[in-house]
Amino acid sequence: MNRPLFTPGSANPKTRKGERFDVDTLVLHLAPSTRAGVGDMCPYATAECKAMCLNTAGRGGITTPGERRNAIQKARIRRTRAYVRNPDAFCDELAREIRRGIDRAARRRHWLSIRPNGTSDQPRIATRLADQFAHEAPFLMFYDYTKIPRPYLRQRPNYRLTFSYTGHNAADARDALAHGCNVAVVFSTQRGAPLPVEFLGYPVIDGDAHDLRYLDPIGVIVGLRAKGRAARRARRGTPSAFVVAA
């Protein structure tokens, strides 16, 4: 594993917004769902979620003539296979990269946040790392979005989970909210337009303002505007349970 496993948050417009809070971010991108051919990295993904996954957003969806997958997709598949082949060695390397990230952030007088599941939903990676670095909180915080029910059972003082609404898991979303976990909902709202005021009886905050979900107040819906394929589908007026009409 000579190549870095984490992607710096500065490479993504949304995670880069964390820098205004003096926070650097590292994101682990694996190949989502079954794309790496070594098991399912997103066990609760719906068909709509797979079809509109942000895995192919931005440079992740650009291929040159004759390419079946671009370099970013190949790297995500390579990382996923390395993880499945030897989880211990993979997590040990992640820990080394986190330690270097802490040192870099400290030189900038920044804190560091880690998103272990940028394009996957593997709680074992996240909880293992969060437990290993528990003594670093609050200067090092972990966070993720997840579709796996009862996220509150996996949270740590240094690991904050936001449950993802699919349109088919309202009962699990309400359960998460009742136990202190916020819920992310994708709305058809266009860029720059205001999000709904409430959903499921809870107030909606603007989740596009930044990606540091552990800074959010408890008991809210994290509203996200549809992006990529989801946005194109919303503009066409194609019905989707995953993208809530606003």
C-alpha cells in the first residue's frame, strides 16, 4: 500500500468548506456496493441509491476514450480489495496516515476530521479507528453518513453518525432521531434555493453549508440538495423516493 488511502478533504468542494472552521479533513473512498467484486460495501443501499450514487460525481465520472473505468474508480476498487484481503494491515496503514494527518493539521493550527466511509458503509473500519484514537478527541473527530439502522449503537464520543433517509426507511429514521442521531435527507431543492423548513416533524438545517456533521445540533434533519444524477433526475421530474420533492 504505497499510495495514500485517504483523500484530502481539500480535493472536494464540500469537505474543503471545513477549513473555514480551522479543520482539515481526510476521506476514505472505497468502491461502493459490489463494484469491487469482493462483497457488498453498502449493505443497506437501495436500488435508487446505487443508481444515483455520488461515486461517479466530479472527476470520479470522467473517462477517456477507450477507458472502462477512470483512475479514481480503479483506485477505489484497489483500496476495497486491499481492505477485504487484509483488514488489519489496511486499518494499520489508515492509522499511520491519520497520525501524519494530525501532525500536518497541528502545524497549521488546525483540528483534523476523518470520514472513514466517503463512498461506503463499513462500520468496522470507523469504530476501530475511533476507538484507537479516542484519546485524541476533540482535536480529532470521526464522522460518517450511514444507512445501517440503529446508528446510535455505534457512535462514540469521537465518532458522530448521521442516518441517511432513502424514502423506504422512515421508521429507522424516526428511531435514529429519537435516540439522538440526526437524519440526512436529499431534497429536490435546486442550488441556492431554500430547503424545506421541516421534515418528519423535525427542523431542517442546511447540510450543504459544510460537511462537518459533528458540529450540527442534535434533533435535526440535515437537508441536502440533490446532486449529480439525482439532480438531473429531479430536474426531469422523474419520481424518486430517495429525492424528496420540495
